[in-house]
Amino acid sequence: MIVIDEERIFKEIESKKPVSVSLNGPDGILPQVQETAMNITKRFGIPAYVLADTTWGTCDLNSNGSKVLGAEIQFNIGHTINTESFEKNLVLINAYDDVEFDSV
């Protein structure tokens, strides 16, 4: 099962105190991204928008979608992280598969 690094997201929100955020990720993990968005709203009482447009990684961040929604931070989830951030208020977040292959 895919596990999103929610603690990193929560730390960013606690630090920057945005009034809204957006989340973007690959199609295959959108259910987990939606769950994370609900956890953000429940914990912080702010809107967490899921950008459900197909994304192709760090070369296709859909930051314009976040700007249109007025999101103060965009979390791009589940793509290879090769830098901390590409632009202001865009944060790359890891997603991990917790399936073990020890018995294979």
C-alpha cells in the first residue's frame, strides 16, 4: 500500500500556516492523496484541494491550478525528489510502498 509522508506535510503547514493548500500526484495514488487532503482539513481546518489532472512528474507540476484556487502551498506527492522545491510554495513530498519483498 502506498504511504504518503503526511508528517512532512503537517510540519510545512504548521510552519507556514497557509489558509489553503493543494495536493497533486500521479493518477495511481489519487485515492491516497484524497485521504491526505481530508486529514489536512480535519487536523488544520483549512481547505485542501486535490488537483486531479493527470501529471507527469516534476516536469508537469500544475502550479497554475494551485494559483487559480488560491492555494498558498502546493504539495506535489509521489514523484522522484531531486530537489527540495522548484518554485516558491511548491513542496515535493515522498510516497512509499510499504509492501515487503523479503519472502520473494
